[in-house]
Amino acid sequence: MPTPVLTPADHQLSWHPITNADIDGWEALLRRMAEVDKPDWIEQKADLEEVFSASKNDPSLDTVMGFDEEGTPRAFGRISANAGSNLVHAFGGVDPVWRRRGIGRAIHEWQVERAHRRLTDAGIPDGFIRSYVEENNPGHRALMEAAGNRITRWFTEMTRDLSEEIPEVDLDPEFGIVTFSDDISEAVRLAHNEAFQDHWGSEPRDEESWHFTVSHPEFRAEWSLAVIDNASGEVAAYEIASYDPESKQLVGHDEGYTELLGVRRDWRGRRLAPALLAEAMRRFKADGMENAGLGVDTENPSGALGLYERMGYTPTRRSMAFERLL
């Protein structure tokens, strides 16, 4: 079974792959970390359970957790990759009271080793591993830099006060906005894959990962939308929304959040994205939300950052993608 390369001081922890029986302890570990790291979002139990239900990763090989003498989880690491992809995502963390002992570095080296082995076994060359780090977490950033990772992209979280006037965006009569439903879910998935095929870092959503997105406890179908081309019946654009009940505690306000927003190439330049954002804002506000939120790739060449600023969104915090060649 895979274990990190640990220094003698770190042998106070015993290591084994994460199992379903560890989910409650894992969730508690994430919350202890959040008390210190102040993230804007914390993985829910559904996200942890998905690690064991997704077919593309093997928890017995792709996860590891360190336990103290009382059996309390104190650190974890895992990797995730899509079949056939040369990109491996890394996730991990250490209990604040167990930091500065080299455990985080050991976990990262295990992630690199495991990612390299997985890609090698699959016959995939030129792979790389990616980790996301919030700017307000200097310890995590220092770890990534010390381990030879480099920043490849910046991302910005943005919010909009819904007490301010919501703009009216006229939509050409050839289009209509409909609420997300199971009937159009697959069409929206395919529209997303097409819209994001030229976006940095994006990979197609397969049916399994899409089902998880639209069945997640935080997903809100009533806030999620699609623009339909009336002539063809095709999905031209879409918006997928969510609500984190802990947003008030984490970011200071209740927030309807746009997880995904995309316009297919043949329909770009028709003001479909601002129309979707405006309609989503109205629905957020009608349901009592104080703010609308979203995240943006700061270097996105599509001009998304400028669009969001024109719609009244303002930056709140930033994160970065670190990458390391395998």
C-alpha cells in the first residue's frame, strides 16, 4: 500500500489509504484546518463520499491518511485524474497542531510519486500535477514553492451586492431562457464541454462527474438556467448555480453562486452571458440572497473578467494554480 516518505519525526503518525469509515474524521479534520486557513469554501460530506463512488480513481491507491496514537486523523493526501489525461489534481492538508514537522512536504512527495506511477502505468507521457492554493494561505504557498512547483494561473473570487439595481439585459426574441431540468441536463453538459474546450485547464465533464455536479446538495436547479435557440431547440448558453449554507460564516454574506457559465462558440457576441447573469441575480435576490458570487480565471482571454465587472461584481480574494512536471 502506498505511503509517503516520512522523516523519523513524522512516524508519530500511522498511515493508510482513506476508507468510507474515515469520512467523519476526515470532515472534522477539514474543519479544524478551516478554522486556521479561513477558506471561502469547505468540502462537504457529499464531496468526500464522492471520492469512493467515482470510478476514475481508486481510493486504495490514490489516497492516504495519517492517524495519531488515539486514531484521530491528522493529515491526508489524495490525487485525482480523468482517464487518458496527463493532468493529475492534488489535494491534501495537515491538522494545524501537527504542522511544521515536514508532514505536508512528505504528503506532496507521495502525491508526485503516486501521480507519476499512475500515468506511467497508463502509458501517458509528459504528465504534470496541479494544486490550487488560496492567496491568504502563505504556508501552503511556501510548501508548493519549496517543492519545486510554479504558479501557472491566477483566479479571482468576485461578489455583487444584490441590494444594488440589477441591470436589464434585452435578449433577442430568437432566444428564450429556461430553468434547468433533467430534460435538458445532457444537452447542457454537452454545451459546457463545447464552450470550455478552448479554456485553460478545462477537461470535458463525463456523465458521471456531471451527475455529481447536478445532484450535489449545494446545487440549485431553480437558479440554474439555459438559453435555448428557438429555431433549432439547441442549448446556446447555460448557467449552473449553487448555494453553500455556510457562506454567511465563511464570506460574510449569503450568496447565490454561479459555478459554471458558458456560451457555445456559434452564439457568442449575442449578450447571452450577461442575460443569464442578470436573470440568476433576480432569482438569487427573490430567494433572499444578499449577494451573487462567482470565480473567474483572471487571464481568461474571453474577456470574462471585464464582463463581470460591468455587471457589478467586485474582487474579494484570489487563488493560484501551482503545477509541477512529473
